[in-house]
Amino acid sequence: MGSDYSSIYHELSSYELLKWQLAMSKKPTFINRTTKKVQKKINKIIPEKVHVVITKAIKEITRTVLFGAEFTTLTRKDQKSIEEIENDVKERINFYSSSAAVEGAATGFGGILLSLADFPLWLTLKMKMLFEIASRYGFDTKDYKERVYILHIFQLTFSSQERRNEVYRTLENWQETSEQLPSDLHEFDWRTFQLEYRDYIDLAKLLQLIPGVGAIAGALVNHKLTNKLGKTAMNAYRMRREEFKERKLLTV
């Protein structure tokens, strides 16, 4: 019975992975393209000095969280089945989604000033979740390349469909990509990173600044997007596990 259940679970997980791969590689829709054009026009209106300041701030906060902090992760010495691993992963996603909701509600309730603190606090929660997911799938987050992989998962989740296509291709060919990574993370395209991230979440997060609904909006948005990030990470690591390597992406 156990063996049959394991086989069924693997088939279901493989199917989820295939659906996700198709979604990540599908072409942008008319609405996607139109929305992106509007966002680009808005970004052109914003003074260049503002872009430079925002890019630098997001770059430094992200680099500090990703490379400056040593998150505690599990060291897997025992071999677990894929369903046991993913049960652990799903539990951590639920935990961090709930924690992010509480943090979003607290900062949203506090108005504009506390809402400004939401970015570094929420970012830390999201990154810690990604570190734990990577560890549970058996990847060493002390490795510089694995931390860059985590950064790409983050970007894959919070980007337009056009940019998502590009990042997905990078992750799909990670072995080749990882061999060409620059030794200095300053060479990462932080400008595109911050623009895509801001464009993706700005509208939702603006509601957090509105008195009376900020707490509710902060909780809902943080929960939903943290959960989305966790599910993206699950599938990104499934692509690299031996159990799923025989599953090929269908032609879109």
C-alpha cells in the first residue's frame, strides 16, 4: 500500500510540475503586454534619480538578507521520500504565509510609517522560507550559487509574464547557467529586479496604506503572495530532483 501511495503521489507531483512549467513558459497574453506597456510608461515619468535611489535601496536590503544573514536550515542526513519532503515543505509554506499575514496586518494597521517597514520585514520572512524549502529538498544554501538560485526563484514569482519566460529558461538550464555566474553579485541586473518586483506588487500594497483597510489588505496580500512564492519554489526545486528529471516539458 505504501509503495502504491508513493507512486500515486509522485505522479500527482509530476503533473503539478508539468502544469507549472507550461504556465511559466507560455507567451504573454494581450492583457499582460498592455499592462506592461502602461507600467513602462509610468516608470518613464518617474525621475531617474528616484529609480537610482530605489534600485540601490532594494539591492542593498536584498543582498543583506540573502548573503549577510545566516539562516538556520536543516541538514538532511536521512533519506526521505518525496512525499515526506513535500509534506514538510507545505507545512513551512503555511507557517510563513500565516506569519507574513500577521506581519502585514500589523504594519498595515500602523499606517504609512509602519507600512514602510513592511518591505524588509516581509522580505526576510520570504527569504527565510526559501532557505528552508531549499534545505528540505537537499540543496546546500551555504553555497553561493544556491543563494543566487533562490534570488531567481524570487524574481520568477514577482515578474511580468515576459520576464518570467526569461527567468524560467535560466532556471530550466541551471547547470549551464551556474557555471557562468559572476563572482560579484553587483553584476546582477538589480534595476530590472526592482522594477519588476515593484510593478508586480505596487497596486496590491498601496491598499495597505489606506486607513481602515490597511491591516486587512496587508494580511491578505502578504499571505497570498508568500504562498505563491512557496509554491513556485516547490516546482523550481522539483525540476532539479532526480525523481522528476524524466518528466519533460511538452511543446507549448
